Amino acid sequence: MIKVMINGMPGNVATVIAAHTISDGRFELLPYSLTGQEITKETYRLETVDIRLIRPDIRDAATEDIKKAHGRFITVDYTHPSAVNENAEFYCRQGLPFVMGTTGGDRKQLFETVNSSSISAVIAPNMAKQIVGFQAMMAYAAETFPDLFKGYSLELKESHQKGKADTSGTAKAMVSYFNRLGIPFTSDDIIKERDPEKQKNDWGIPEEHLKGHGWHTYTLTSKDKTALFTFSHNINGRDIYSDGTLDAVLYMHEQANKKVTGKVFTMMDVLKGDL
């Protein structure tokens, strides 16, 4: 079995991914999770497993102990956008191949950190395989049909749970494709919704999913208003991210076995299965 440590518990996404890991016979979930300094709990009970929560002030020593006790493992990061770069530097310093599902941070610096290290990583703003496939189609269109939508205007709206601190990484990634398709647009133009009342009443998001969802709509309108194109992907809950994350863990396991170092992979690489 592949050993996995999932960081970010007791956060919602990390906890969902960890639960799926426990139930998947291909993996062994290590009973540890790096967490924020503000977390006061020492352990978190997940199903039948007691997860030891490790705060930043003790993580170096704790991780050395984990490596001695368990040997090689793959790290999964679903922490907080403010911790992305610091965590990546830590993983690289500790020689821990990782899957970064957390959005935010300085992405250029993030890539440079991995590229100059002795490990590799899968880094992606979205781990849902179907959405990654949609992004691949958009990337193909942008490459093959540049300026296809030149003269059109774009409205890009995204809604996530109130606790999501940053603008959707998927939405930001989509902006680059629309730019190459001929539409001037920046990430600052993205309409970001975090108000549960507006999400329920204006967007129609089911109340049971207000605390965990990702809805995106891209609306393109021709200059003379005679043509309208709309693309949407609406995700309720967090289970969809588990399959992609665990596929990324398998991918990183293979890369680590081949001793690939200093390379950033994307979820498109994972989907292609170029092991």
C-alpha cells in the first residue's frame, strides 16, 4: 500500500480526502496531519483513526520522527492559501514528494521552489478530473483557434463556501484561456460570491451545500448582443475531488519511484497517465 499523509485537518476538504483514503485499499493513511498554529486540539478522530495534529512550531521534529517510523510517503496539502509557499518550502526541505490541492499563494514562487528541489510535485488549482478535462478542452481551443471569441465580452462568476479565502484557482486558470481566445479579461474582473443568502436565493445553490460547493459560470456575449455562449460547472460537496487527488498520489508515487526530481506536474499530466 502507498503511505499518505494528508495535511489540513480538521479542515473540510482534507477530512473528506482522508476519509476516502481510509476506505481505499491501495493506500495507508498515516495518522498525522500538519495543521495551523491556531488549532488547539492535539488529535482529531476520523472514523476509527486518531489523527495527531501537528502545528508549525513542532513540525520539523515531528516529521523526522514520522519518516523514521514509516519510511517513504506521499504528502497531500489541503491547508490554507496563506500557508502554500511556506508549506511547499517545508516539503522540499524535508524531501517529501507532494500533491498541492490548496489554491492561492505565489504560484510562480511555488513552481520555482519545486523546480530547484530534490523532489517533484503535482500542483493543480482543481483536483476534479472532469473539470480538469474541461480545462484541457479549453486549452486545446485556445491553442488551435486563437482569437475565436475576439470582440466578445466575458462575465465570469464563481461561488464557493463562505470560508474560502481566495478567488477560485480554477476561475483564474480559465482567464488565461479566454485571453488567448481573444477576450481581454483579468482575474480582478472575476465576480466572487461568498454570501450564503445570495448563494441560496440568487444562485439557487441547495442549502445543504452552502458550506461546501464550487459553482462557475462563463458567459460570452458578442459585441452586437446577437450571440450568447454559456459554460458552467457546478459542484456540490467535496467528494468529487477525492478521485483526482488519489490518482495524483498514485502518479507521484510512480514519479518518486523513478526518482524524478525538480519537476512540477499538473492534473493534465495525471489524466494522461504518462508515468
